[in-house]
Amino acid sequence: MQPNTAAPREAWLDWLRIISIAGVLFFHSAMPYVPWWWHIKNAATSNILMEINDFLHRCRMPLLFFISGTVSYYMLQKKSGAGFIAIRCRRLLIPLLLAMLVIVPPQVYMERVSQGYTGNFLQFYARMFSTGAYPKGDLSWHHLWFVAYLLVYDILFAPVFVWFNSARGKAFLQRHHWLATRRYIYLLMIPGVLIYTILVMKYPATGDLIHDYAFFPYYLTFVLAGFICIAHPALMDSLERNRRLSFALALLTLIFINYCRWNDADPWGERYAGQPLNMSFAYSYLAIQAISGWMWVFMALGYGKRYLNRQHPVILTYANQAVYPFYILHQTVIVILAYYVVKAPDGVGMKYLFTVGSTFFVSMSIYHLFIQPFPVMRFLFGMKPKPREKPVVKESSTPEIAAPLPVTA
């Protein structure tokens, strides 16, 4: 199939992508200081940071996967199906391998040192390939699980994406234009809500791709929804029109979830300790959790389309190029910093602010000084080649003399 004519990319999606990566920075920077398990832990923790992370956990990755679906659509406007797979392998597989071999090992090493390992990093690296997969072993992709999942989604569903770009696929979307009318747009979340509700109780998140039986198909629904919504712009228009309703439903579901959490009234809370699990309540609670995640995504898309469609040639272009390398780098910087920061006597708030600020500064400095200027580094971190500068044609300082007119008889 021949590639389609390129469609203009919308600035608001790029802004949302940048905001989502910023959310990931705040989320991971807080992980050493919340009661949940993480690679490096501070002695004291913060319930306030835990509540912020609990909220971010519901929507940050779904929003990123949704936006990734729109990115796949735009790529297919310039590439054939085979070309699309090739460029996704170049931009996703190569950075993933780089991360597993270079970026992530320092994270695992610092965690092992905090657990009592006494060897140096070179000794750790030499044994890393013989220990097996993390967490029992030392070989891992850690936060790059997102890249691994996206790569598999794009390879498996490339034929589906190509079909949606064909005449038959576009006719199919046009026949289902009714989804963009009234409030039918919310039907798009039904597959994701059902998958989450039915499977997540039995199959918690693993991030290992192979055994992630609930979250692998759950996140896929966001990628497909993103592709379909951008392929049929009326669906995005519907999200914009219904943004206030999405916000209201997102807020109501969040209030319900937190009321249950804070009062130990969720299906697994202390209020029901020692009692048989109420399955109908448990499934209803999980369904509301999934609906809440979708509502926050729909809200962000609706308000983003309404208010963020602003072009800024300098800031937007620079930030949009930087977010992917920044994502690859940021957690390694956090883990290394946190290993030393948690030993300081300062309060959790100061440590968190230091972690956020220092991670942003170090990660952006590495990007700006060592990745962005060099073609090889851009290739390894999944960036587009640096555009060639057009040669400047200097004007001659000597004025041209017009040729004389021919003499006529």
C-alpha cells in the first residue's frame, strides 16, 4: 500500500505529550518517598506524595498510550505498512536495547548496592547477563516497559492501522460517525473497562510483557482509541465538546475511590477484613477505577484540544524532540540521586523538590550537550535525523550590468 498524503500534526497533542512526560518525572521522583515499594527507599515517607502518585498512576500511562496511537497514525500518513514497522523498530527497538545495555544497569546496580551488594559496577555488569531477568536477576528494561509494549502493539497491529487508512477503513469509520454525536464517544472505553474489571484482580501488573495478562490488553485499548480518534477527527471534536462532562465524571469517580480508600471501605480494606470477598462490590469498584482512568484521559484530551492548540516554533519544537530522550534518561538519574539523597537528614519535602529539580537539570543537560547535537546519539535515542541547514547564498556586492539591447536597423 502506498503511503497517504501527509496530514498536518496538531500542536495540542504535542503539548499533551510533553505534559504527560512531566507527569512521569513528578511520579517517579516521588517514588522513593511514598509507602509503596520501589528500587531505592527513604526511611520517612509522605502520604501527600502518595495521594498525588495514586492520582497520576490512574491516568499518566493511559494518556501516553492514547497519544502514541495518534503518533502511529501520523507516521502512516508518510509511510507504507512495511515502512511504518521499520521506522518503529528504529525509534523504539534500538533505544530499548540501548536502555537495557547502558541506561538501566546503573539503576539495578544501585538497588543491589542498597541491598548489600559489595562489588563495583564493572563486576556487577560482568555478571548481569548470567543472572536472568529482573527481579530475580539483573537484566531489565525497568521504566522502558512502555517502549517495549508500544513496539509490540505497533508491529502486531500495523495491518489494522494500514486498513484504517485505506478507503474501506475510512468508509468504516464514516459509517460509525454516530459515535461522534451526542455522548456516544464514551462507548470507546467499554472494551478497556471490561478488560480491566475482569482481569486485573487475577493478573496484577508485571511490566514484563509476557505475563502481563491484564494490563497488556488494557493499555492496547488506549492505543487503538487514539488511532481511531485522530483518524476520524469528529471523534476528537466530540471529546472537546464533552470535556466538562468528562471532568465531572473524572472528579466524581476519584472522590468515590478515595472515600473508599481513606475509610478502608474498598473491597480489600480493613473494614471487610476476615470476611469473604464481596465479588459484586469488588468488580464494581474495579470498573469505577477503570472508568476514572478513561475519564481523566478524555478530560485531558478535551481541554487540551480546546486550549493547547498553540504553535510555538522554538519551545514546542525543542521540547517535543527532547521528551523521548528525557524519558529514557530520567529514571536512572532519579535512582542514582535518590541513593544518596535518602541518606541526608532533610525532610521528605526538601528531598522530593531536590530530586525533581536535579533530575530535570541533569537529564536535560545530558540531552542538550551529548545527544541532541550528534547524529549517532540521536539515532541511538530514537530521534529523527537533524535537519540539514540550507546553504545561505550570499548576494554579490557588485551590481549586475544589464546587457545592451540589440541595435536594430
